[in-house]
Amino acid sequence: MNLRAVTRRIGIAAGVVTALALAAPYVILSGGAYASQLADYYASGVVGAAGIALFALLSAVVIASVERGNLDPGSLAGAAVVLGLATTLSAAAWALAIEPSPMFRDNLWLVWHPRVVVALSVLVPASAAAYARNLLA
């Protein structure tokens, strides 16, 4: 089994899954009485949910493009690690900044949603670091 290819696929999948998990409350609860509370939920933190999704998807694109040969693979692998760390740190800041609202009382799964997003985002820098280590070894 080629560990380099596996960590590359895991990094790409982790970035996409993090962004999809981040969008779950919007898909499930959009419209109706929760519109303003959902907007506050996603705007919490330093960069908000849009920044987290941007970092996660950009990490996936950078990890996917390392093998293309357009730029130095070592530089792109390092950039993927940094973007992965930015994803996880911004997700953690977002999770800590969320203020509970009446929306949480009606949808108890939202209490766990930020923690799940942070847990999924940890896979991005971990797989990017493993990929970079295998690439540069």
C-alpha cells in the first residue's frame, strides 16, 4: 500500500467532508424562524464558517495539486500543512465563540455540531503533514 497516495486521498476527503459537515445546519434549518439565529451561528468566531470552509476546500485543492508538477511539491506540501492548521485553528475559534440560542433548544444536535466540525478538521493538517513527510522522505 502506498502511504503517500492514501494520505493524499485522506487529506482531500477531509477538506471536503469538513466543508460539507459545516453546511449541515444551513441545509437542514434554513428558512423559517431560525434564519437570524443561523446567521449569527455561522458568523461567530474570527473568520466565521465561510472562512473555515474556504480554508478546508483550499487545503483539499492544494493537496490535490501537489502531484501535478506545476510548482515545487515540497512547497505545496508545506502550504497544505499551514492551510490545514489554519482550518483547524479557525474551526476551534469558531466553536468556542458560538453563543447558545433558542435554536439549540429545539435542535439538540447543534450542541455537538461545532465539535464534530473541529474533529473533522483535525484530519486535514494531520493527513497533510503525513503526506509532506512521505513526499520529502
